[in-house]
Amino acid sequence: MQDIATHTQLSALIRHRRSIKPVDMDGMRLVGRELLTQILEDATWAPTHGLTEPWKFIVHQGAARRRLAETMQQVYRETTPANEFREDKMKKMGENPLLSPVVIACVMERRGGAKIPEVEEIEAVACALQNLQLSATAAGLGCYWSSPPLLGTREFAEWLQIGAEDRCVGLIYLGWPRVGLNWPRSVRQPVETKTQWRDD
Ligand SMILES: Cc1cc2nc3c(=O)[nH]c(=O)nc-3n(C[C@H](O)[C@H](O)[C@H](O)COP(=O)(O)O)c2cc1C
């Protein structure tokens, strides 16, 4: 138990995590399998109602990233109404997976049956993905959660080979921050504006 981070350290880690875009990652520097496995294992220690553990991680590296990029472009082209189609989005879908050494398709695998509502299994996966991002941040990696609408299409689900009730909730891009990157800043509203105290 001595290795457990202090509250101060954990709080600092949570606040340090930022979304690091693939363009700000070093696409040539690989992430070792052992580290990736540890990060994914940390993800699985998320709370899960009924211990259904509804997460599945489909990890794309090397040439698999190109197949992912090509599939996203194809599904985007096929499923986007003409008046919503954007050439810049299409281009990014082709580029992003190649800028980052690891792209994880994060899936909610429906396991709860009638007992656990779908939303709770999605929530459990979201908890897992925050664990994943914090673990990656602690290791010095950058990470970025992307959720283009095409993730919800039947075509993309079929390509991932996930079940009809399963749902890809996001792509997590992981990679070492590029040399010289200025760590992004972000802001949050004061917590008082989000809190209502009921003490009496
Ligand atoms: C469920 C979820 C989906 C997200 N999808 C996208 C996305 O599609 N594109 C994007 O640029 N950022 C996406 N983000 C990341 C947010 O834009 C980011 O967390 C927010 O801007 C705050 O920045 P920070 O992560 O650096 O604190 C997503 C975050 C969550 C939690």
C-alpha cells in the first residue's frame, strides 16, 4: 500500500490530463505492449454494476491503423447525407489514425441482460476510459477520446465485428507527446456553480 499515490498526487494527475490530439503525438515512437497492457488493465478496475465488465478494447497498431482509417473514410462517405458531408472531416479521418501509434476502439459489450440497463453499461465503460486516460497520463502518454457519429453505424459495427447490441463508444488515440509540445491548458467552471449543498 505504500506505493498508492497521495490524494495530492492523484488530484494533480486528474487535473494534468488533457486531450492531446494525434497531430501532437510522435507517430513514430511506439508504445510497448507491456505498458499498454498495464493501462488496459487499469481501465478494467472501473466500477461495474453487477460485475458485468462490459468493456472490450480493439487495439489498432501498425498497418491495422491504415485499415481503420480507410474504413472510417468509407463509412463516412457512405453514411453521411450530402448536405452534411465535409471534406475536411473526411481528410482528418484518413490522417488521424496514422499520426498516432495506437488507436483503441472502445466497445460497450452488452452483458447485463434485463437486469442492468444499457446506460449503466455505457457508464461503466466511460469510467473505464477515464481510468485508461489517467493511467496513460501518469505514464507520460498523451491521449484523446474521439467519437465521430459514424462509430454508431451498422457498417462500422460490422467492420469491428461487434454484436448488434454492442456499441463503440469512442476511439482512444494514444501516443507519446511530440517533442516540444506545449501541454494544452483547459478551464473548468468553479465547482460552486455545479454544486448545491443541502445541509439542513
Ligand atoms: C464521451 C466523449 C467524447 C468525446 N468526443 C470527442 C470528439 O469526437 N472530438 C473531440 O475533439 N473531442 C472529443 N472529446 C474530448 C473533449 O473535447 C475534451 O475532453 C474537452 O475539450 C476538454 O478538454 P480536456 O480533455 O483537455 O480537458 C470527447 C470527450 C468525451 C468524454
